[in-house]
Amino acid sequence: MTLLRGRRDGLEVSLDQRNFEDACDELKARLAEQPSFYRGSSAVANFGSGAPSPEAVARLRAVLDDAGVVLRALSGSGEGLDRLAQDEGLGFEAPAPRDELERPRSLRPRAEIPLSESARSLVADFAGARGDIAQRRQRGDSSVPRLKAEPRAPRTAPPLHLVEAGPATLYHAATLRGGQVLHHTGNIVVVGDVNPGAELIATGDIVVFGRLAGIAHAGAGGDEQARIFALDLAATQLRIATFIAADQDSKRRAQPLPEAALARDGRILILPLDRLNQLEGRGVSNA
């Protein structure tokens, strides 16, 4: 029998058919294994058919108190156990018959269900069923009705639409020094300067929130609609798809303006951002 087990309302300490002192030592060790788990709970001491002395109850209560467990009731069938519980200020629980609790459900006695004489008979009465079958045959029906499976029209599968994912964007928040290269399938956004000797290569657009003084190649996969944007566009070389433009003006402007580079009519145009909308609306000839 398990010494310590959990119940819905707390713990149960089973002391039936055990040496009391050995059981107390074992209980103390069990409670010490998980002190935080048992602390704050209450327990019922089940003495079975035994009749403990008041000293034994006091010893058990001391072990439980040390572990933070409150002894709240005694349980058992021993003579005078209920009076002992009352004297100790504890509750008393009369245990259910153990043999009934441990008996498998399939072996427990069942309530007898009254049956009629016809139900007790081993001879089944098929007169009604035979009469029903005879009537069906007279009408030309089958003896056992069967459901007819009607073919259903095939469901039309919904049309599939190919959705092309847009290019991913590489976000780089740092300055690129000479010799550094960013190569990305998609767009590149740089928050910082791109110094001379650094390279940006993207299959999509290139945006630089700073000074672009290196080499920038947008639309590297052949996209002529790709663009290059910079707050200070002073690149040594610009490429869009297969078009190339080199900076022939080595002088740095005193007041740089945000500019955009785009491909039009086989060449690369560089214009201020405030004129970009005008270019898109009126065409290259009026730019």
C-alpha cells in the first residue's frame, strides 16, 4: 500500500499494517524530497483497522508540521478512532470498503433489469418481418431497400493564379569603405555613405541615404526600369541594366541635392528628385 498519495482535497497518509516508527521515518524522507510541492497542503491519516495512541498522533502531526503539511483528519475502522480524532481536534472519515473500491468495474454487481417472458425466450418471432417481406415482393420491391448512389457532377477546381513575389530588399545601416562590395538579388538600401572604391550591385533598385561616391549597378539582371537614388549622387560609375555612365565632373558640389538615375532612350539620365514626377508625366523630350 502506498504510504503517501494525492487526493482531490489534499494528501492521504496510509499507516495501515505498517510499523509506525518506520512509517514516520519514511514519510519524513518522502516529504523532504519535494518540500515546496507538499508545503501548504493538508493530509488525512488512514490507520486502517489499527487504533493509534494519542502519542502516535502527536508524533505524526509533528512530522507533517515540519514539512508544512496540516493534519486535518483521521480515517480508519479501528475502535475508538472517531473519539480520538475528536479529542485531538481533528476530523474523522469513515473509509469505504476497500474490497469494493479495488474490485474491477466488470466484476462489480449490476442492477438486475426485469425482462418479459418473450424477451427471455430464445426463439425469435419473425412473423412481422416475414409479412413485411411478402408485401414488398408483391409490389415488386426488393426485400431490403437499397439506396441508389446518384452520380454527382464533378466540382470545378478554382483557377490558379501565379503570384510573383517582389524582389527582397537588403537593408545596410553603415558606411561602405573602399573595397567593400554589396551584391544582392533584389533592392539595396544603404543608410550611410558609399565611399570611392566601394561597389553596390543589385538586380532591383539602389537607394543610398548618404553620399554615393563609389560604383552602383542597378538592374544587374537586365531590368531597365531599375533606378538609383542618393542624397548626394557623386558616383564614379553608374550602371543600369546594360547602360553605363561615368562621372566626368570631378568637382564636388557645394550644396548636394537628392537625385535619381534612370535609363531612358539608351542612356542614363540623372535629375533631381523634384523633377522625377515631371519626367514620368511628360516624357523624356521635355525633361
